Amino acid sequence: MDLSIVVPLLNEHESLPILAQRLHAVIGAMGLKYEVLFIDDGSTDASWSVIRRLSDDDARVKGIRFGRNYGKSPALNEGFRAAQGDVVITMDADLQDDPAEIPELYRMIREEGFDLVSGWKKKRYDPITKTLPTKLFNWTTRRASGVKLHDFNCGLKAYRKEVVKSIEVFGEMHRYIPFIAKKEGFGHIGEKVVQHHPRKYGKTKFGFDRFINGFLDLLTITFVFRFGRKPMHFFGAVGTFMFVLGFFSAAWVIGEKLWHVYVLHHAAPRVSDQGLFYVALTAMIIGVQLFTMGFVAELVRRYSPERNAYRVTERAGL
């Protein structure tokens, strides 16, 4: 199969028939063998009924329904698992992504050899309460990930099949798929300016909580990729630093006490009356705890079924 379109959705029953019609018109003109996968993320409206009807009318339309709302990342991950096309394109179901962008995205993957092409909604029709946080989020993600994209949160993206079959998207990690792909060795990442349309039906799923969660997920994914296979390198290093800092601080307090008593021969303040003593004690306790946490993490990692899971691309003479 040439192309798979993966569309995660939540309560978008009004836009689905229009979207399906436009997808058939655009991709049909390309002469490709394709499928459209609608992933219903626990909709409470008539979305699933619409998907069933569209599937009955055209076998190229397929649907997957979650029992409840899990989030966009699980929906995309399930769509990636089910996709059969050599090129996989994701888009939102709210008609803000234009199917007319599909031919060029497909061409960039097939002819220019990109692993991933991300859409860039250079001109957006969203309220300022969404556009300003999005700009800050994209700037931070560029700096943290090293992936030079303008719009990480754009739902319109194209992938080689090998990319979507090699990555796992969970939690709220769909924003960082380019980052995840890069860390898995798919470094040929491109970008294309795409048309963005105003929302006609339904309501936006964006909220301030998603903005905060986005930055927390960025910290998580950065830590996992850097220290996921060697947690002791992080916890052990920080723990050792804290313990050494506390030890020398305690030694300073005790040494000062002894200096006053045995060298200057006069009374010195009690060790327990000095604030630095409690700082030293706290630092040593935290250091031991962090080191122990790293040791436990190493044990967990050692017995993980994925401890030796690596992506092998080629073999010779085997």
C-alpha cells in the first residue's frame, strides 16, 4: 500500500464526512493505493456512527474506537500500529488541516528522501491565548531538542513507514515525535509551510493544562533519552556531588569548632547552633537517597525486557 492517512479525533462528527470526501478527491487524483484510518479517542457524540457509515460506503476507510478518552498520543500510536502504507500522513479531523497539502508531503518523503516532514502553520487562525503559548513552546522545544522546526505541534506530518513502526508514542508525547524520531536515528527531518483554516465545527481541545504538561513532557523525554539506559549516571553523579558537598560542609563546621577549642583556647559556638551544620546534614541525606535511587533504577533497568532492545537496520553475512 502506498499511503496511510491517520486521523485521531474526539467529538468531530460534523467534520468527518467533509474530511473524508476531500481526502478521497485529493488522493484519488494521485492514483495511489491508500487507506484512511480514523482513530476515535472515546468520542461522546456521533463520531463513531459516522465512521462506521463511511467505512461501509468505502472499504478504504477504516476505524478504531477507544473505550474512553485516552489522549492524542495513544490514538496516534494505535494508528501507527495499524497503518500499512509506505508513507504515513497524520492530520487533525477539525478541517483546519488542508488535504491539498498531501501530494507535496508525499512527494517530499518519496522523492527527496526525508524520514519525516512536519507542517508549519506559518499563518494561524487561532486566538492569541493559543498562539502566544505555542510560540513559546516551539522556541523552548527547538532549544532543548536540537530539532530546527518552527511548529512542533502541527498535526499535519508525513513519515516513512519505518519511522512510525520504530517509535512509541505515549502520554502526551505526540508533540515531540520529531525529537523521538531523531533520537531513534531518523535525522533527515524536513518542514513545509502548510495552509491553516479557521475551525468551523466543534471546539478546540487546547487548554492551559496542556501547555504546562507540554513542558513537563519535554523534561521527561529529554531525561529518558539521555539517562533511560544509564540512570545511575544521573542519580549517582548528583547524589555523589550532594554527599561530598555535605561532607565537606560538616567537616568545616567541626574543624572550626576544634580550631577554637584547641588552637585559640576559647569557647566556640555549639555545632548544633550553626545553620551550616543542618545544611550539611540535609545535603548528605539527599546525596545518599539519590545514589540509592540510581542503584534501584539500575536494578529495574537490568531486568527490563527492553534492556537490549535496539533498532537494527541492516545485517551482513548473518
